[in-house]
Amino acid sequence: MLRWLLRSNEFKRIYNKYFSNRIKIRFEVFDKVNKEISKNFQHELKRVLNLKNDIEILDYEEKFYKLFKKIFNGRYCIGTNSGRVSLYLSLIANRIKKGDEVIISSFTPVYPVISILQAGCKPKFVEIDEKTFTIDPGEIEDKISEKTKFIIPIHLYGNSCEMEKILKLAKKHDQIIIEDCAQALFTTYKGKMLPFTDIGCFSFYTGKIIGGFGYGGLIVTKNKKFVKRVKNIMNPLSNSLLVLQNVGPVNLEVIQMAFIKSKLPFTNKWIRKRREIAKIYDEELNGYVDIPKVQEKTFHTYYRYVIRTKHRDKLFFYLLRKGVETKIDPLYPAHLHEIVKKKCGKISLPITEKVGKEILALPSHQYMKEEDVFYVTKLIKNFLR
């Protein structure tokens, strides 16, 4: 399968030999981001390097969390070393028991499912809505059993799940919702910044709109008792050895905080630019490819702009030959990964699997010029005519 080929050393060798010097429009531009934030980062780095002791380090951390608490309208924020660990800690802190079931869609990177397995739980996969690619609320209720304790809606590409319906189901069946917001920082649903419910888990991976230099994560909640339980689990001096036994050190490093803080002043500008690019793609590609529907009452932040076409694989290589990098994520769908199949057995999700074979992410970063976007759309239309 192409998605596995793209992860291979052979593809990397071919790419470096034949394509790397011919790329006109890159998919990722970490260097340009770093150049723009350089002045901010140097200022933050100087502050970090001048911290004299543990007390000053803790003070810097506290100010970082106060900053995010303000962003999330007074909700508590706990830093972790990844989005995956944020989910794992949220499950453990909600006193999950071995064998408990967690409802989740499979159209996701495999990491949320690993968090569930690591916590000793069983993922119960639900089909996606073919129009939005997010979990289909209409499929959830039939999957709920006596063992089902959690629902993890995954907000995808900057688009929100249909949270009102999911919340109604959760209340009806006494389920705990933990929102996977790894791809949806600053996305709003019904005017409220995600998470829409009590708990949301975020990722600060480098490739995110606001990311660190490597990995990082954040748990956001309005539940003070839950915060206390999470911090107790994270504390190596506590009686709990769960985290140390399973995932190692889990805190967000100060150097990552400095990198993340350096990007925050640019957030509105970057998201506004991504939305402008998405609008051009929407208008130009309408009728040529399928475009995911934006959830009603959602402010989409476009972490990624994706299209769907039956000719995905050929289009990928055609665009690459023309100097345009696109992305096929090899981590989707999660239920097809060997580690998941070993733990959960063979699972059939026809819609998820079909979408997984047809989805392609286009370059949509904030440094693209308008002519670059039109160049990409022209190539796609020429190919599909």
C-alpha cells in the first residue's frame, strides 16, 4: 500500500535523489516558521537561560499556564510531553478500569488508540460521517454496552465533531467525554473554544499550527478535582507508579514552553491566512474533488486542508513530478495498524477504509502566495479533466 511505501527508506532515497531539488511548493515549512518567530524565541530563550533556580523555573511554568488559562477563558491547563500522554493521563485520572470500553473513530493517527490500549482499555471503533470525516454520532449509541465508559471525539484537521449530539448521548448513557483536540487548537464550536465539554487534550507537535520543537501536549479542563488527580499521577513522589511504569517522564519541558510562547503572537495572522487559502481551494476545486464539510457553527482553523478523490495515489505522484508536495498520512486509519489488530482483532469499517484510501492533504501553510494556491488548483483540475 502507498501509505506504507511513503514511510520506507526506499521512498526517502528516491525522493531525495529525484524530487527534493525540484519542489516548488513545500507541504511543511518549519524553517520559515522558525525564521518568523526567531526574535521572539531568542527573547524567551534568554529568559530561560537566565533562570537561576527551581523556584524561578516553576515561576516561568506558572506564567505559561496562566497565559493558556486566559486563552481558554479561565479553564485549568496542565502541560504534558505529548498529545498521546495527555489522553492517557486523562483516562487514568478518570479512574478507568481494565477492560473498560472507549468509543472512538478509527480515522485518526494511531496514537489515541495506543493511549487507550496503554491504559488497559478496549477501543470500540465507530464509523465516521462520510461528509466531515469525524465520528458519526448516529453510530455511537448502538456501540454502547455496560462496559462502555468513555467517548473520545476526535476533532480533525481543525474541524469540530458534532458535539451537541455527542454530549446528549453521553448524558443519556452516563459516559465521560474526553475530546481529542490535537488538531484543533483555537477551533471554536458554537462560539466556544474547544473543548466543548469538560476535558480536552491538545498536541504541541512541531507540525501543528502552534507547536513546540519536537513534542508537547496540554490538558484543558474546568474540573478542579480532575486537575488534582492528574497532577498527583504526574508527580513522581506520589504513590502512583502508573505513569513511570508505562510512559516515563510526562511533563512539558520549559524549553518547549519558550518555543510555543514565541508563536502565540502570530496565531491570528496564521489562521486567517490558512482560512483564506482554504476559501480559494473550496471555490476552485468544487466539482473536481470531494471536500470535507465544515461542521455547522464551527470556526475551522485548517491545520490541514484535505481533499478526497478516487485518483489519490496517481494525483500524489503527478503533483510531486510538477513540484508540489502533498501528504498521505500513513497513520490512518488506526484499526489497520498491526499493533491494533493484535489487540483488537480484525475490524471492518468500510466507510473509514474507503476514505482512508482516497484522502490527500494539500499544502496550505501561511507562507503560500495566492499564485501558489492557484498553481496547485490548476494542476489538480488539469489532471482530473
